[in-house]
Amino acid sequence: MEKRTPHYSLREIQEQMQTVEDMHLTVSAQHGISRLLMTETEALQVIQSLSVARFHKSMTTYADHRLWQDVYHTSYRGKSLYVKFQKLDEYFVISFKERGDE
């Protein structure tokens, strides 16, 4: 299922994600950041610079239709980025990669 409004508050995501550790990066997100030749600190800066205007869509996971993920499209140093968040007990960065790789 998909919707065109954010499921999670970007403000809450950004308030939680004050340090690299606070991003709770998945292995997939870590690999994406590495492939972009970025540091995790730069990825945190990207997240902190996101605005609601960069929201793309919310979608449920394939495994559980009750679990939502919010997707944002943005850019950094000339690269178009795809950043996906999910909340369990805390927010996680599920995916961080170049757009077109999704």
C-alpha cells in the first residue's frame, strides 16, 4: 500500500537523529552511504537538511502491511538521493542510496 502523505513526522525523525548512532542505520543504508563515497556524518547532515517538500511517498513493507516507511528524494553534491525511514521503537534509516538504484 502507498500514500502521498508522510506517515511519520519529519521533525521527530530529525529531533531523534542528532548523532550518527541516532540514525540506527541498517546494513543496507550503510552500504548505500559507502557506495556514494559519503561519510555517515555527511549522511546525517543530509537528513538534518531534509524538508517536508522533499517527501516522496509512504509505503508499507511487503512483509507487514501495518509497518510504514517514508521515502524522501533529495540531492547532495550533484547526486540525487533516495532516503527511507521506518519506526519500530525508534526511527531507523532503512535505505540511503542514489536514486535510480531503488
